[in-house]
Amino acid sequence: MKKFIIGVSVLGGMLVALFGFAVNVFADVVAVDDEVVKDEVVEDRDVESEASEDETDVNLPELFIKAVNPGYTVGGVANTGEMIEIGNSSGKMISLAGATVGYTNSSGNYSVLYEFPENSWITGESILLRLASSPDSGLAAVNYTKTIAMKGELNLKLGEDVLDFVCFTGKTGCYKEFKSASPTMLVRNEGTGLFEHLLEYEPVYDEGGYFVEEAKDEERFGGVRGHCRGLEFSELLSYYEASRNEQFIEIHNSNPEQVVLDGCVVRYKNKKYVISGVVGPDEYFVYYPQGFGLTKNPTNSNLLELVDEDGVVVDFVKYPNGQKRGASYAMLGYDAAGEEIWKTTYLVTPGEPNGFQEFKTCESGKVINLATGNCVKATSVSAKICPAGQYLNILTGRCKKKESSEVKQCKEGYYLNPETGRCKKIKENNGEKFEVKPEVYEENTSFVALYVVIGVVVVGFMVLVFQFRHEIRKLWHRVFR
């Protein structure tokens, strides 16, 4: 009997120990799961959420980038709202001599958007810069001429020193890129020093916060450093028809005043060619290459650069393979992302605004073969009349059936495939049938621990009964006899 009591005590101690072990295992698993969740949250953070509400008193540079908007197409008008706001944290007047605002696009190409004059000053809390071609260009202290795109990097320099920068490429270390479908502005929180995409922001235009001192008379000549800023390539013709003398490079002056071109340089294949002349505001200058010729139809893209006398690349253009004889390569505006649109056009307009013509103009008696782009003899069609529902193909002189302009209607449960014109069955998938439910590790682990305890109790009980079977039988007889 004494052995029986000792055995029961030992079994009780084992059960208590096992229960404590199960509780500890459960607590550790929950703690580990919490730690994993926390780690996942930390790893999922982006640059825009790294600031805490307690982070304040950040030391901003005296001159810093305050906000940027790449502009969006609104109501068919491109670059609406494009602007850059430069802040002044010093509370005093600062000289802007040698300061530049530059932009690096997603391809890694850098260009100066604006260089402040030697005698310019900021006196207020900010300066507002806007794209010259934007609808609100008049609501700014200064205008720049080369648009910024939805992704890239903006920097503010003083000479070669970078005072401030912000990148918006979506890559590690950068903020999210802009989206044309959901317009935002990238605005700096001056308390934390970090930027954030805002749906609404009204930049400050302080008309008296920026001024330029009157230049000396001898400095008004066009050879002042940086005077080529605001010039841009607008058209070029490389694939001439009869003579290389037909080749030209057109430059547009987007400045509000005329520019003396002396000192401006065209760089091609690492060689510089000086240009000279005068181009009025919003006018075009046509440069006919002297001492060199453009590759007619390059295998790879050929690079042309417009360089100021101080070595800064003002503008550049790459003209690709695919040039057509007698056609030019022209800038025809901007796309929704703010990038320049260049196309090969048969409407060649040296010295005038550009236009687009897809096919060459044919001589009398010939028409364009749309399949090849060549001029072919037109078939006589004066007497031929096609029946209703057909039209006359002027290339072949034959009648062809008109394609129906009506949109094909599909029955319920089907949709029209625009590529094939056929109805296809809609595959239902709202996501519910394939929902992935996360596993609850805490519950699974607790059940396992419980099963372990129960198993140990059962085994221990069976061992105890077997070990003390004789004593149990004697105790049974004494109690129930």
C-alpha cells in the first residue's frame, strides 16, 4: 500500500511538470508568432512610413526641395499643375548665384531644368517654379522648359555641391513613382524632413520672395554664362533624298526673350560644333551641319547634345534606326507621363512648328499603298459604282465589303474579345472560392500540447495500474467484501 501511495505521488508530480511544460511551449510559440508578425510589418514598410509622430526639429538645408508635381493630363491639356517648390529655412535673404535645379530621368540622363542668374536672390520662405508650357506657368517666380516625368530624381545644387535631392522611382531608398491614374503631389513634411504623396496641396507663390538685380549693361550680351538655357532640339533631318546639304538640326527657343547663340555648341559623336546667330522668343533656329554630316539611318540610336559654353548639357535627342528618305524626326508634344513624343514625319517644317504626316505625298496620278507606304499608280475608277454595303478599293479597282460599325452583342454570361471579335464565356471568379485562409499557429500549437498531456496521463495511468495490480486487487476485496 505504501508503494501505491508513492507511485500516485510520483505520477502527480509528473503531470504537474508536464502541464507546466505545455504552458511554456504554448507561450513561447505565441511569442515567436508575435515576433514574426512584427518583423513582417517592419519589412513591409516603405520610405514614406518611416517617420514617427515624435520625430521633429529636423535640420533642413537653408535651401531645400519643398514639393514637386510632374504634371498630369487634365481635360486633354498636358502638364497641368507641373511645378517645383524650393524652400528657404534660414529666415533670411540668400543669394542664388550658381544654384541649379536638375533632373535625372528613369534612363539615367541628367539635365539642368533651371539655373538661377548670378544676381538672383530668395527673400521669402519659398520660390515657385513652373513648366513654361503648363497652363499655370504665369503663377510662378520662374519658368523652366524641360518637363519632368512620373519617375526620376530631382536635385538642387550649388555649383557641384548637392544641397538637396528627392527620388521618386519606387526603388529601394526612393519614394513611390507618380501615377497618372491617381494624381498626387510629393510634399515635404518640414517637421520630419520626409516627403509624402498628397492628394491636395497648394504651393505658395510669393511674388516678392524672389528678385533679380538689374544686370550691368555690358552683361546684357547673349554670351553670359548659361545663356543657352531654354533652348531645345525640335526637329532634325538625316536621311536626305538627293544631297547631304538637305540635312538640318532645328532648335526651338522657349525663353520669353531672344537668345544670342554665340557660345552654344552642338556635340555629335564626341565632337563639338559651334553655332551662332540670334533666335527670337518662341521661334526656331535651323542649323545646317558644317564640317560634318549626320548618319542617314543609324543602326543604333545616334546622340545629339546641345551644350552651353560652361559645359552644361542643355538638351539632347537620340534619333533611332528607322529613318525614312525625305522625312524628318520631330518632337510632337508630350505623353501622359510627361515624356517628349518624337516621331518620323513626312511633313518637314524647318523653322516652323512641327506636324505629323504618316506617308509621303504622292505625285499626281498616284496614291499611297498603305501596306508598303509607297506611291503606286491609281486604278481608273471614274465609271465603277459599288453596290450598297461595299466600297471601291482605289488600288485594285475592286469593290470590297464594308466592315460593320455596329458593336457585336454577346448573350448573358459571355463577353466580346476585341482581338478576335468573338464571344467568350465569362469565367466566374470573385476570389471567394480560392481564398487563402491564414493558419492560426497559436491554436494548432495549443491543441498539440493538450494532446501530449492527455497521452502522457493515459500511459502513466496504465503503467501505474500494471505496477500495482496486486495491491489494487487486495484493496478492492477489502472495500467491497
